[in-house]
Amino acid sequence: MTQLDEGSGPAEVGVAGYNFAYLDEQTKRMIRRTILKAVAIPGYQVAFGSREMPLAYGWGTGGMQITAAIVGADDTLKVIDQGADDTTNAVSIRRFFNRTAGVAMTERTVDASVIQTRHRIPETPLRDDQILVYQVPMPEPLRYLEPRETETQKMHALSEYGVMHVKLYEDIARHGRITTSYDYPVLVNGRYVMAPSPIPKFDNPKMDRMPALQLFGAGREKRIYAVPPYTPVKSLDFEDHPFSIDRQPHSCGLCGSNESFLDEIVTDDAGGRLYVCSDTDYCRERREAGDVMNRSAAE
Amino acid sequence: MSQIALKAGFDDSVHDSQRVFRALLDAMSRPGRIVTPSPPPELPAALHPATAAVCLALLDFETPLWLAGPDIAETRAWLAFHAGCPFVATPEQAAFALVTDVAALPALGDFALGSDEMPERSTTLLLQVGRLVAGQGQRLSGPGIDGTAWLDVDGVTASFWTERAAACALFPRGLDVIFTAGPALAALPRTTQVED
């Protein structure tokens, strides 16, 4: 087994026999053209010729194809899975690009030019010169309400989104509030209803008028879509039931933040719990910057 | 048999096309921003450096191209060799349209504008103009722009802007335009609102 200096390593030699960043040039051009269309029609899902990647569908093949098509030798790549840089999916994707493209890797959000993410948006606000690539399992927000692709295409074409509002209304009728807590549907630039990928709805407000370009890739479903910088992204709601995010009544047990999205960690078999930032880089930066340790707040 | 001395393409097609694409992506995501993609070392006389760069980065056998302008035989041969793109006879068949001189531009309604269900099946127009200046000229707003931006496109007529507005009023159908002037490039996706 080759020992890889993944995570921080300077460029190493690419794997012999493969093109830079794995995909062949014709595939990259096809994906690049798709990305340009996606940027020109914000929130619209553009079909593309998704390729087989050397890992299973559901592990981020859509995001990886976008990253492979945009990344260059002078980029710095960060990969997160549920906010963390050190989880299986993030580590294997980072290793993949380290092997096939040899691009510089970082765990620091501020140092990255391209960030590929599974199910979180970093807590640190992103900049104008960064690109956020989302891994998307189900790009069609209407799919669970209307199984036929021919119908959902028409619904998007006609802006016929009543069925989505009925679904949200039924939540309110049954439970008194909208219970969707992740992959919460959004309206992009006042036109297309879009699935933000399964990010917690806590992250939805960060998408609105974000300075960074946001690209979404769904490998199995063969769709790419985008939100250009500074584009209005509105979470669907009703006047009398406005969109709101759930604040957890805890602060991070490691860095003390009460702003960030927290993971719950079971620490023993006697009901012990520790709440920590899901964004590992944000948490570490705060601790390194000497923010107050506040373990007591985690109970 | 006429012979045309073929000019070279990118030195390093993998990394050169990636850099050109990223410059173009930057321009398309931020309408009004002018970028300067690095061109190939040699290019046909009728092409501006930025045009040649975009053609090599985006065109291949999957992109029917409609080519218009004076003295384009050399360009055609160069693109046929380096990109291998098919050439089509009418603008509406084209995935990309390359117009090397504004005088050769047909009515914008002649291009494919996509359908409501598949708006991406529209022509992307590559138009060579005289000069691009940011910060003055037309007032731009829409996705990708923080408030407003300004872009001065030297060489296009007033009817271009009226026709573009008419095409883009059909959103999600519409026309995405890439302007090139010498080494500079700017893009106007269909979402950008343009005012005088």
C-alpha cells in the first residue's frame, strides 16, 4: 500500500495512466459546458452525462465530477463530510484528488479555493473567490411528491409549485409547524424551487446572497445545478408560518460556541452527552484563538 | 488544392483549458467582470486571443458550431482540426455560435433559445466586439452581481440590446452571450438585466 500524505500534503505525482483529476478531457469539457448553463439558469437542474467514478453512487460521485472538472494545479481543496474534515467520505475523496490531481489540500476554510461538501455549509462565511461544491443525492425537490420526471419537468417549466406548498401546509395542519429539518426546499432567484441537498435547515440562510459560487452535483441522478454569487435564495414558508431555524439549547463542549451547528455525542452508558461543533475547522480555529473552554455548558 | 498552414493549439491542453474555463466560469458567474484567459500561442487571424482560448476550452465533437464573419476559412480549418466540432448551416441548430464581427450578427431570435422545459438547449453566443470596459456603459443587475455592475461593450448596436432583452424576457428560455475583445472576455448570462 502506498502511504499518502493526504490532508496537507504538497502535490505528489499523479497516478500513472490517468489524466489529471481522473476524468478525460472530453468528459471535463462536457461537465464544464453543463456548469456554465447551470450558472446561467440559477436553480435549474441541467442533465449531464454522469460518468462511473471509482466509488459507489451515494458517496459523492456528482460532487467529485464537478470538482474534477473545475480543479486546477493552483487550487487548494478542502473536503468536508457533515462539517468534518476527518470522516471517511471526506478522507477518501481528498485522497482521491491528492492521488489523481496532486492539488494542495487544506482543512482551513479560509485557505481553500474549492470546498467540496457533503451535507453542511462551513460556519466561516465564504468569500467571493471561493467555490462550494455540494454532493447531492436527490436533486429533484418534487420527486417525493411527483415520481414522474416528465411531470416534474413540466412543473418546473410552468413554476407550478402548489404541490410543495400543500406538503408544507400539511405539516402545519398535522404538527403545528413545518417539520422538514434538512434538505429544506428553497426558491432560487424567485423562479426555481431547488433542493439544497441534505444540509440542515440551519444552513439555509447561508445560501442566500452568498458571495461564493455554489455548484451542486448529483452523480446517480445525472444533474448539475448552481446558485451564482449574490443570488437570492429563499426558504419556502408562509406569511403566518415564517421560516425559522432551530437553535440547539447548548453550546459547543470544546470551543463554547453557541452560534454553530452542533453534533450530539454519547459519552457513556449513563446518559452522558457532549455537544460539539459539527464544523471541525471552525471549532479548532476558535480553540486555537483561545476562546473560552466551556465544558460545563455541555452539561 | 489549397493548403492552409495550420496554427498550433494549446501547449498543455489539460491545464490550459482548465485555466481558461475557470476564467470563463468567473465571468459567467459575475456578469460584468472582465477576465483575460491565456490564449494559445498561435491563432487564426480572424480570432481574438480570448475567442481562440474559449473555443479550444469548450468546443468538441458534441458542440455544433455556427460560424459567421469575414475571412473565416482559416478559423474553420483551425477549429475543425483542434476542436473537431461539426459546423452547422443555421444559427438555430448551433450549441455555440461564433460571430467574429458584429456586422455578421443575425437577429438574436434566430438562435436557439431552448424550451421552457429544457432551457439549456439554447445557443451560447461568442461575439467578438471592439472593446470591453468595466465600470461604465450599460448598467447590469441580477444573479452574480452584488447590487449593480457596469459594462461598456463597444461595437454592438442598440438593437442588439433590445433583441437580447426580448429573448431573455422568455426566461427560463434565453441567450447567454460571451463577449470577447482582444485578450479580454466578459459574459452576460440570460438572467442579467441590462439598462442604459
